[in-house]
Amino acid sequence: MEGYQEFITNIKKLTGIDLSSYKEKQMKRRIYSLMRRNNLTDLMSYFRLLKQSEKHLREFLNYITINVSEFFRNPAQWQVLEREILPFLIAKGKILRVWSSACASGEEAYSLALIFEKINYNKVEILATDIDSEALEAARLGIYSEKSVENVPEDLKRKYFTVKEGKYAIKEEIKKKVKFKNLNLLEDEFPKNCDLILCRNVMIYFTEEAKDKLYRKFHNSLSDDGVFFVGNTEQILTPQKYGFMSMKSFFYKKLK
């Protein structure tokens, strides 16, 4: 793809997003798909379109910042979180600071809120962040498809969602438990002293260099004995390199 390096330099200036930190083959495939959709064949013409059209820039940002999510994605891991990890964290007896670090349209963050509601633990602050402002607006709205909520236990679904015209709106009492904020994982400063951080199904899109940088940032963001929860295909092969030890599959504790 001719002119790719110049294109990613221009995109960083325009949006603050560093595409060089994403796997090049996957990113080029996504960009080329968008160019075809807009009947363009070269990157400079496409960049000019992105500069001139807010609508096309939004389309571009939505497509390259991967927003695929659902409530309780990989349910078995959420059961481990509820039954083994949270009791370990709750035993500290303090207000837990929890961060959903790439929350997309909010399903993961609200899943956390539902778990804490289920176990009747209120000493918790949930922060949810994403690079995509449009996804965050959808998260604050809190209206989901039937497929998004299919892993939500029926009792929680009945109690905390309102169903209208096939859509599931999460109730205000759950929405108010989550604070949403815009954050670029690669560029922005991370929150401090988090007891639990979730970064799931995101790292697979980054280069090895970007992953290395992010694992170190996540380590520094955790409190002592804080826990890092990763996605189904994202086990850390050498956790000790980043100051972690494995607790359970997909869960890593910060070493002091």
C-alpha cells in the first residue's frame, strides 16, 4: 500500500492515534476496505477526504478502533472473577478501584457493575475508558441488542434491564455505578492504584513493541497485589518480565 507511512504520520497529527502501534497487515486490510467503500484507490485521496468530512472521519475511527463487545464475554472467566478473584480483592477491606480499560460501548463495565450488585458489595469505584468517543456515548446511553445480553443471567436481566422493541436498556441504578472517560491507551497517562484492571481482546491488535509498552503501563497502574484480567487469546507468556505472576488462566497479580 503505497504511501502508508506518510498516511499514518498524517493520521497521528489529525487524530492523535498512532497506527504504527497496530499490526500493519490487519490495519492495512481495514483501511483498504474503507477506501473501497468510498470508491478511492490511493491513501492521499482518502486522507484528504478524512480531513474534509467529519462523517467519514467518524466512520474511519469507528472501524479502526475495534468495538466488538458483549456482556460477560467468555462466561467461564467471569465465574472465576466472581468466585476466586473478587473474594481475594474484597478481603483487603477497602474501596476497590476497578478499571475497564477498553470498554467499547460499555458491556464489560456494566458486567462488572452487575457482578458487584449480585454479590452485594458496594465499596467499589468503576472507571471505564475507550479511545472512541462515539462508543462512549453509546455506553452512557446503555441500550443493547438481544445478542449483546445473551450471557447475562436471567435473574439479573429481569431485574436490571428494561425491554422495549427488542432492545435492552440497562437501568439507571447500574448506569450510575460506572464513570466513562475518553482515554488513548498508547498515549495517555493511566489511572493510579487500580485494584483490578480489565484489558480484554484488545492486545491482539497491537505490535509486540506496543504490547511491551502497555504491559509495563498496566503494571504501574495497579495497586500492590492488584489483578490484571486479560482476554481469551491474550495470555502473557512471560508475566514475570512485566512484574506479574499468574493467579489463574487470564488473571495476573502484580508482584510487589
